[in-house]
Amino acid sequence: MKTIAVIGGGITGVTTAYALAKRGFQVTLFEQHRYAAMETSFANGGQLSASNAEVWNHTSTILKGIKWMLKSDAPLLVNPKPSWHKLSWFAEFIANIPNYRANTIATTKLAIAAREHLFAWAQAEGVDFDLRTQGILHIYRDKKGFDHAGEVSKMLALGGLPRRAVTPDEMRSIEPTLAGTYYGGYYTESDATGDIHKFTVGLAAAAERLGVTCLYGQDVQSLHSNGESATVIVNAGHGEAASQHSHTFDGLVVCAGVGSRDFAAQLGDRVNVYPVKGYSITVNLPDAASQDAAPTVSLLDDETKLVTSRLGADRFRVAGTAEFNGANRDIRADRIRPLTAWVNQCFPGINTRQVVPWAGLRPMLPNMMPRVGAGKLANVFYNTGHGHLGWTLSAVTADMVAEKVAAQAA
């Protein structure tokens, strides 16, 4: 295989295209939007968080989902309207509860390895993405949450990640702007934050310098393969100017986020991705007082399931929540309101007049592990299903799938 198509121009598609180009492949990337990183990779929480590697396959997650089902502002919200996809996904999710420990440890190892690739690529290519390497502080409001974090820390340590328990006084020393009363926290000094959109756009430009052809505005209609060659059929253009085109390659890699399930079915594979919606707000910090009142250390509030990142001097990102509501991209006011209220409560000195809301669909597999590797056909590969850790894991899974493509081509 010499020519490879990459389907999807988000963080996984762009990192995959870059990793393949570094190995000498002729790569063509297809993206339906006019630019890279315009959907789930546009405005996420910003955390590069090995400390958030705990998978969700835990009995407590199921109980919380049931308890919160009718509460519109709940951190975890499940639309009770049934669908076969949702029911089958949850059945597999529950079936993977016994793998909770092993998958958490495996995800931790992946996240640590991913850092090395991502930081090295950014440095080599001169990609500025508002990187901050000041760690991530997990905050807990009660003993129960703090004690559970202690058990999670043991699994993270087995995966190679050290993090330390901190007292409320130490928390205030780590992040002096944080208001409120807390039981305790856990601090992971090696974690980082950055702007996923800026990174993806910057790496896409670097990939083009390496010879990758990035075809934007390409709505991929179908994928076909006979095991030796692969065909990508797209609609390009809009309105009367739209036209259908067929492109042929030696192989392809599906990195299409929540669209991966349908593409996999066309290729004879089952990739049971479910779209789990998350919300974020970007709080613009227009004055010195707001900038001084905003944290510089990234946070994860366990009770509200919200994460934060400081992006440059004048932006503060707050993101989180999980909504199981199909492929619905609506930005709901009742889901955004708790994020703004959280900022007002925890950082009362921030001016929240300029808040930009956003929602994106996380591509999540029932076992909370990404699908990385070959499909049934010899020239079909997948790098998708990263769930809430797409940004964190992207660089290492891109390198892994590129290595698998190279091995198959050898």
C-alpha cells in the first residue's frame, strides 16, 4: 500500500494523516467541513489528562444515570426514549463492567505515551496551541468522592501515572483563585492543557507540508473495498454546483468520529460508536480583573463532572456533562446554564458577560476503549471511538494505526 485515504479531519484524522505521511505514505484526507477540527475537535475541555483515564464502566455510573434521568441539568443525562442502538450499546457497556480496572490501567498507559508524541510533533512543527504544563487538580467536595479517587489513583499508578492527594490548604496554594469549601483533592503535575482546535489546524498545515492532500468540503457518501483497493465516493460543492466524485486508493483509515459506525457497516465491520454529547463554554476574559480571577491550573470537579482549561491570557474553557440523546447537536440552554453558574460560584471575580456556548458529540464505544487497527478487509483500518479522551489519546493511537498500516504494507 502506497496511497491511503483518511476519512475525517478532526483530531484523530489529522494526527493519523500526519503519522502516515511521516512513514512515507501518500495520504489524502477527506473532511466534510471547509476546515479541519470543526466538530468534536472544536471546543472541548482542553485537558491532556492521563489523570482522567478512569473508564465509566462502573455500577455507580448506571445508578447515577437512573437517578438523574429526569433532571435536565444533571451531569449525566439519558433520554429515556428507547432505540435499538442505545439499548444494545448500554447492554455492552454493562457487560464491560468487569473490565473496568484493566481498561482504566490500559488507558492510563496510552495517555502517558500519547504525551510524548504530541509534544514532540508540536515542537517539531512549531504548532502553537496555548499549551500549559501546570498539571490538573481534581477537586472533591465530600469524603466519598475523595476516597473513590484514592482507589482510582492506585490504578493510575499501576499504569505509570503518579498523582498525589492534597489538603484544602494545598489546593488553595496550587490554585489560589478557587473559591468554595472542599474535602480534598488530587493533583497530577505531569498533566497539561491546550487548545485542540489550534493544535489540529496547525498539525493539518504541517501534514500538508509533508505532502498530505487535504480535501475539505467533501461529504463522504460511501466507502468500498475489495481488500486490495478502496474507493471513496464523495459529494463536493453545494447546491447546483455539487457533484459526485469517486477516488481510489490502496487502503483507507476511518477516523470519522460518530460517523464511523455507518462507514464501518459499509465495509463489513461492526464499530458500535454511540454519540455522547458534551457541552462547553468559552468565557472571554475582557479585563484585567477577570484575567486575574481566572485559574491557570486546570481543574476537574468530580461532583459536577466539569473540567477547565485556561487558554492563553484571555480565554477560560469550562466543559463537561454527558448526554445520551442520539445524534443531536442542539445547544440546550438548560445544559449550558449550570456551566456558567459553576464559574460564578467557583470564580466569582470572572466577568461572565461574554460566554460562547458549544456542544459536540463524543464517539464512544461501550468498553470506553478506542478502536485502533485493522478491519476484516486487509486494507481497511480504524482509529475511532475515543470517547471523552480523544484529545488526550490522539497522538498515540495515530502512531499505532500508522504502524499497523505500515506493517500490512511491508
